[in-house]
Amino acid sequence: MNIQNSVWYVLFIGLLLSGCASSKQSGGKDGGMQLNVKKGDSFTVESFIQQDIAQEIMGMKQEQKTQTKITSLYEVLDVMQDGNMKIKQTYKSMMISSESMAGNMSYDSEKDEEVPDFAQAQGALVGQSYTFTVTPTGKVVAVEGGDKLIEAIMANLNVDDDQKEAAQKSLEAEYGEEKLKSDISTMFSVYTSKTVKVGDSWTSKERKKGMMSFDMEQNFTLTEIKDGIAYIDVESKLNSLEDAEPTEMGGMMIEYNIKGNSKGKMQVDTNTGWIIFNSQNQDMGGDVNISGPQTMSIPMTVKMQTITKTLE
């Protein structure tokens, strides 16, 4: 796994657990902004993500464009007496294409029988599931099955033996129970127990730790409620933590100095509290500092557009 792919791999894992969070942010009924799904409900969610990454490695400018489409099935397995909901997520399909100096590559789990090296992590997740239990106000109190995701990725990850331990540690940092709880809670950060009316705004602030650790602030504004749909404007800020522990990957230690912001719009079903549409545009920039056999600082900018919709 080379330097460029190592950095992109971290961004992708963060995307699955954070950038795709937009596919599960939810609203609630008039007056409250809470999740209200019922046992037996199911939602097929499709997320399309386009990334334009520009970086400079050893004086050479490199650009990479990727497009990813992730389709997931969310099934409400149970609603407990306290109102908590147990939900199962299954990755149904993955499509990814990449354009870079290394050439053009693509993978579609619905068409391709073999998974190319560059899409090993993504391809390994297809068909995999995990469950989480979430409160009506978006706090995740239990996660099951994260270890199975790690096993699936490691079984398909084509890396040298001396890189497997580092890859295992990185995956455990992202798919451990507490980390998954934190990340899924971020997905539901739009929830608030406060009474909300058109024109009101509210803020969610969180500190996330993982392969890339950062502070995130999200601001939500309810702009309209019409025909059972809540329309919400979203603005977010992200700053990597200055005191974060370096990430070990492929014999290298990676540190991030990244800042970013995003703007977007959400549409939420006021009956179930489930998202039906979300569009976000994000800009990030900064440096990725690498030490090890090769030591360097890589200036990087990332532009990302995410469009998520619940299919009929």
C-alpha cells in the first residue's frame, strides 16, 4: 500500500463512518426532532459521493478523482419499551471509480466478479451487516457486529505480512464498539429534544477520535415544513486535533492538520424521522505529515459532494 493509497484509504474509511452519516441523519415530528421508526420498517438508502483530491508529493502535483455509490438497507428489528430502536444496516452494493496519474480504475459489485486491489476494503463490505441500538434523541447505546466488518476487510485486504498488523490496528480503531457508537451518534446529531419551529436553529458539537481525529460542529436550521417533509439547512466545520496520536499505516506514522467546512440541505419525513434526501458540499485542506522510511509533508485539498436519498 503506497503513500497515496494509504492517505486515500483513511479518507474512505472516514467517509463510510462520517461522510455517509448524512444518509442517516433524521428529523422528527412537528415540535420535536426525533427518530420515530417502527418495528418492521425498512429503508433502502443510496449515497453518491464524488471526491476531487489534489496533493503534492515530493514536489510533484497529483490529482485524483473518485466517485463512489453505496447502497445500504436499514431494517428496524425492534422498538423497545423505552423507545430505543434496534436497527440493522447491510451494505448491498458498492460502485467506485478512480482517475489519477496511475490510470483509471473502476469496480461495481453488481457487475464485476473479481475485486481489484484498489477496491478491496469496499468490496469486502458488500453483504456485511451490523446492528446498533439508538435512542429517539440519537444516542447510540449498543453496537453489534463491528468485529465481523473487520474480519471481512482483513480477509480480502491484499497487503504484505508486515503491513497486516498495522492494518488490523487501524481497522480496530475505526470499528471498535465505542468508536462505532460515537460515529453512528454523529450520524444522528440533527436530533434534539427541544421544541423546534420553522426558523429555529440548533448546534451539535462533537470530538471524534480515530485514524483521523477531529472536532466537528454542525449547525441546523429548520426552514420549512410542508406536506409532511421538514426542510433543513446544514452548515458544518471540521478541525483535526492538534494533540491527536499519529496513525500507523504500512510502517508509516501519519499525522493530519486538516480543516474543512460544508453546506447542504436535508429533507426529512416528519412521520418516521427518517431522511429522504440530503445534499452536502464539503471543502477540506491542510497537510498530511508522514514519518517512517519516507518522511514528508503533503499539502492536500479535498472537495467532496455527497448526495443521499432514500429510495422508494
